[in-house]
Amino acid sequence: PAVDSAGDSTPDSRIQSAPERRTVTVRRAPRIVPFLVAGAVLGVLVAAIVTLAGPGSVQFDRSTVFGFFAVIFGMLGVGVGAFAAIILDRVSVRRSQRAIVEAAPDAAPGEEADSAEQ
């Protein structure tokens, strides 16, 4: 068989050993669940303030009024939190960067054990 200048026995082996390069997009995306939870907690805090600051009612207990307002303001807070997360996600898309990565070959199972013993 013919040997090329790189010492490989076939021309195809040089092509196969070249690392694969890919272009990827890197960005920091916000986690949505913490925004939803924070919005709900803020909504419940607003409900507590509204309940304590508002005039009392002969017809309803303060705990009943708080429960009603907690549900309403909690849902509004979740909506505001979701809106904030979506806005920050759009900002992160604009600030995304492109990077070129190469696939690294996986270590053989015997190589990991040898490096751990040293």
C-alpha cells in the first residue's frame, strides 16, 4: 500500500482523524421557575399589606380577605414574574455569542484507571 507524507497508510485515515468543528451559540438564559416563585411571593406580600392596611369588614374575616387577595395578587405576581423572565430571555438572545468548538475524543476506559493510579 502507498504511504503518504503524513505516514498514514490510506488517504482517508487523515481525514477521519481531523477534529470536527462546529459553530454553536452561547448565551446565559434565565431560569423561569425562580421568577414565577418570586412573583408569587411578592404578590402574597402585597396581599398581606392590602389586607392589613384596608378597612375591616363586618361581613368577612381578615383571614378570608387575605386568602382572596393572596390568590388574586399571587396570580398577578406570577404573571409579572413570567413577563420579566421573558424580557430577560429576549435580552440574552441579543447578547448571545458564537463560538467554534471541536469534539474532543473520549478517553479509553483503561486510560482513566491508569491516570487515577498515578
